[in-house]
Amino acid sequence: MKYWNLKFLFVASALYCFYGGPLSCPDSVSEYGYNSADLNIGAILSIHGSDGLRKCKPDIDIVHYNTTVKALHFAVDDVNKRDDILPNVTLGLVILDDCFSASLALARAIQFIPISNPNKKKYFAKFENSLDLKGCFYDVLGVIGPDTSKRSIITADVLTLFGIPQISHTATSDLLSDKKRFPYFFRMVPPDRYQVKVISSILQYFNWTHVSIVHSEGSYGREGVKSLNSELIALNSNFCIENTIEINYNFKPEDFMNILTSLDQGGKVRVIVVYVEVEDTAPLVSAIRKSRHIDKFIWVGTDALSIYLSENKKNCDVLPGSFAIQPYIAEVEEFTKYQRNSSFQLKRYNGTSDTQDMNDDIQYDDVDEHLLHTTFSESLLIDSVYAFAYALDAVIRKNCYGYTKENLSSCVSTHSVFEELKRVKFKGSFGQIKFNDNGDVMGKYQIFQCVEGKPRAIGIWDMANEGLALNESELFRSGIKMPKSACAAPCSPELGLVYHFTKQTCCWECVECKINEIVVANNTRCEPCPEFHWPNIKLRTFCDPIFPLYIGLNDPIFVGLGTTSILGSLLCLWVALTLFRNKDEHIIKCTSLELSAVILVGTFVAYILTMSFLTEPNAYKCFVNHIGFNLIFTMLYAPLLVKTNRIYRIFRAGKRTTKKPCLTSRTSQLIITLVLILFQGKNNNFNMGYFHILSLLFYEAITEVIMSLLETKERKTGQYMAIMYRTYF
């Protein structure tokens, strides 16, 4: 007894606090929303928009009213016409409007608390002075709805407290599978963890591993994103979620524009996962329409996006190439016919209980043809009615033998209906329907893509094997190109590439190491090879020792150069022998025999040094080659410079005097030559590269230039030969 006292104290307090004082119940439903009968079920739908905490907007959303309300009426009418379900029993329906408001959804759930039992009524009598309960509460055996997870969680807390079974047709939050918290909750759709698997499969199929996420505030969005993160990492450790943006309840249009701006700053991200409630979808799409981001991104959305696109297919023009998923259903042809032939008229409801304000009939001529076809939301509402009908039928057959319509309610309780719902099994719009231990229905997901301006079914995701099947011929039609939204390919150590992360992001770029560096620290750092080592050609993760390469004895180059070297050496010896044998000849003396000997020695060393370069190197040969290569050029050009300078100075002096210039003797000329050859300043350089060779060659080039200038200055060399010989030789 005390338990019920606490329950109804909670109800009265909630209503009192919700309305701020002793006011009446929330606004009544329309005249088409309440059909009392032998047994009644309730429904909480979103028909009007919300204008504040507890006030509905005057204009209704014609799409929601035309589809969801009529779907429930169709299902109830069909049950009442059949003889195999609830024979001789009329099923009634009470529809309450939560106006897309969580607060109003809570109030509607409270209105479904049963008070028909005399033992329960007396507790409400204690509050009748402060609360007008006339027409406030509706005695039902079960409740259908609401359509979103956020409002379903709020209403389930209340309905569970009073043991009222609830079936939501589209709520998907994983929290609702918790039977300890929501034992009386059922739903016609799979939980979010399967939506997460579908989205993950789509991203993996197209190799979209670099994405951003937009999600709604609350448990639906946050828990969904958490599950999506875990699923993506389990599929591929390289998945990168660039940005995660949450839509708050109080977001304004400019806030949605800021979301698009943030997404646009996400670098190369081209795919956005949309994990939002239905009410957040419209302002987001509206912001996309107003911005320049229509062709910027591919959006991959949950069933909320699918619902929004099904209401107005023209919205696909704003989201070309985007994907949406929904539970797989087949069109209920009987309901489509029912809509076409029904005389049921729609009313605009201003949110008050005054029926005089319910006016402005909406005729079917004003409704788009596609709205008359069954959507998955309508099909699941119809299935929800049938689930309650089959459960009620089972309760009556088991517990109500001999009861009449007048006392039928005394043998049918919410608890007995709850027990039968756990066992109910029937053929619904998408196949066999049966609730599992968590109150969920298993089935398939249908995948749609916005192609040619409308959502087109392009694939199925089966929960049984968790497999994705897409019709590739239907993908990305009408010139829509499949974008690339992935980080760079894994950085290959074979190519010497390391990971480089830009800004605060999980995506990377591949940067090539220098030619002498290897990849270390798990492909994140370059490190140079030690001296006398070089990166491995095939795998640049370690260094190989550098082995000397030389020309072998059998190589044609060795044979050719070796033969030339031998012949040149022999030729030098022959010339030297000839000069020595004819050293007293006048012409030989004029050539400066000592300097000519130095030139011959340099030429001979050059030929001999060729053999050292061609054979296998060692420390001694490397030293000889290094010194010899630089020495031979100096031995060739230094004597020529000294000889040319001597002749120039003699000729210049001979024009003015017969006195011999200084430093023109053979001994002095030889000493000058040796100084030019042997003298070099000390300069320690341990990393010279090619500079030391080029500098020495440059020195020889300067020597040749000076000699050429000296020869040019004295063109009449021949007429002074005799004078020079007679004077100095």
C-alpha cells in the first residue's frame, strides 16, 4: 500500500512541478487521437513542433501527422476487422503528442499511468484540490513510442515504475537494452551497436579511414560515438577520427553554420558521420543548404537521416552521394491503399483542448504522392500495434475464459501483457518478428544513397552474418565521384619513409629520409648510417658496410687502360733516353733539359698511377692515388709555367739590355719548380667531398691561363732564339 502511495505522490509532484503550480493536465489530444474501446493501448508521437518547455506550436508537421497517426489507425482498424486476433474484442487507441519535447514526453508518459483501479484512485483523491485530473489520465495496457532514444529513455523510466510495457518503433540507444533498468521496454528496431557496425562496414568498404563525426547531445549521440570509435579501431587500427562535434540542445542556426566551418578546417577529410537525433537533422541540412558545402562532403547518417530524407526526397539535392541507413522493411501495400481511399481528414491543431480551434482541413490533393507510400517508421508502428494485439490475444485466451466485455479488463493486466510480449512471434513487415532477451528485434538494415536527387536503395546489411552487400552498379551515379578520405598509405621502410604528423591530428604524411639515412623508432625517425656504411637497398631499416668496388683484371676497361698505360710509360722512357743521349744538342738545350725531365717524370707517374687506380684498393694505394692524382698535374704544369715565365723575362730584358735577368739559371728554375710542386699550406678538413679535387684542378687551370698570357705577350719567339742561345747557352 505504501508502495502505491509513493508512486502517485511522485506523479502528482511531477505534474505540479512541471506546470509550476495547481494547473490542469497538458493539452488534450485531437479528436482523432482518442478512440476508447474494450482494451486500449497508448502512443506517444511527435506531431507538432515544440515552442518552449511545455507548449506546442500551432502548426503541425503534415508529414508526421499524415503518416504516423494514420499508420496507427490503420493497424487498429485492421485488428478490429479480423476474427483471428482479439475476436469479439475491440482494440482502442490513445495518441498523445510530445511535440518533439523531452519534457512533454515525460508529461505524456505520466498521463498513461492507470488510475481506474479503486485502490489507486483514492491516492489521487489526496491531490484533487491542487490538480484537475478530469480527462488527464488514460488507462492503457501498453504504450507505443516515442520515436527517439532520448525521449524513450525518459518515458521508459516512468512507465517501468508502474509496470506498463512499452514498444518504441525507432528508438535505438544501447542503454535501452539494459533489462535491469528498463525491464518493460521493447523495440521494433535493432540497438545502436548494429547501426555502428553498418556505418563501420560502409566506411571500411570504401576505405574511408579519415573521417569526422557530428553527433547529438545526450546518451544517444555520446554512447553511439563511443561505440563507433571502438568498432572502427577494431576493424582497422589506422582509422583516424579528425574531429568530433556535439550538437547541443540550445543550438541556433549560426551554431550549425559554425559546425560546417569547423569541418571545413579538417584538412583532407571528405566523409562526415552523422549520429544525430531526428530533430537535429533538419537544422543541420538547412545549414548545409545555405552554405557552400553541398558538394564538399559525403555524409553517412543513421536512421534519423533516413527518416528525414524519406519525408522530403528533395533534401537529397543538398546531400549528393551521401548515405543513410534504416531497418529493412517492405512496403505495406494495404496501408498504402488505406491512405489513398481513407476519408480520414487531417486537422491543424493549435495545442489547446478547445476543439473550436481545430480547423483548416488538409485534403489529400495537397499531399505529395511519395508520402502515400509506406516508410519504415510507419511499417514499424503497424508492427508495434500487431505485437500488442497478439500479446493481448494470448492473455485473453489463457486467463479470460468465461469473461465478458464488461469485466474483460479485470483479467487483463499490464504485467500479463508484458509476459506475453516476451513470447510473441508473428510475421511482420520485414519478416518474422520476435523479441530477444533484451527486448530487441533482429533483422536487416537497408542502405540508401542520395543519387539523382532522391534516396536510392543500394544495399543490405544482414545482422545474422554481419555482412555488407552493395549493388556497385547503383553507386555514385549521375557524375558523382567517390571521394578519397584516408590518411596517406602506410609509410614504407623499403622506401625510407617515416610518419610525420601535422598539427594535433591522428593523420600523417610520409616524409622521405635523406639518401644516407635509415628508418628507425617504428618508422618515426631518420638516422644516418655510420662511416663506411650505407642504407640497405631493399629495406632501409639497417645499414650495410660499404665494400670497395674496383675494375677487375678481366674487365675490358682494365685491358684498354692498362695497355695504354704500359705503352705510354715505354714512350716516356724512350723520350727520356733520347733527350739524355742528345743533351748537348742546341735545340735540346733550348728546351731547358731539367724542366723537361720534370715534365717527363710527371707524365711517367701518370701512366704508372693508372695501374694503381685499376687494381684492388688498400690503404697504401688509396694514399698513393690521392697524393699522386694531385701531384702529376702540378708536375706537368708547374715546369711549363716556370719555363714560359723564364722565356718571357729573357725576351723582355733582351729588348733593353744584354744583361742576364735574375733567377733564369737552370738551378734557380729547378728550385722554383720544386717549390711550386711541393709547397702547400696546412689545412685540416675532414669532410672535403669533391672540393679538394676541384680546387687542385682549378689551380692547374690558373697555371695554364698564366702560361697562355705569357706566350701571347711574346709572339716573335723565333727571332730571339739565336740571341738567347748565344747569350745564355
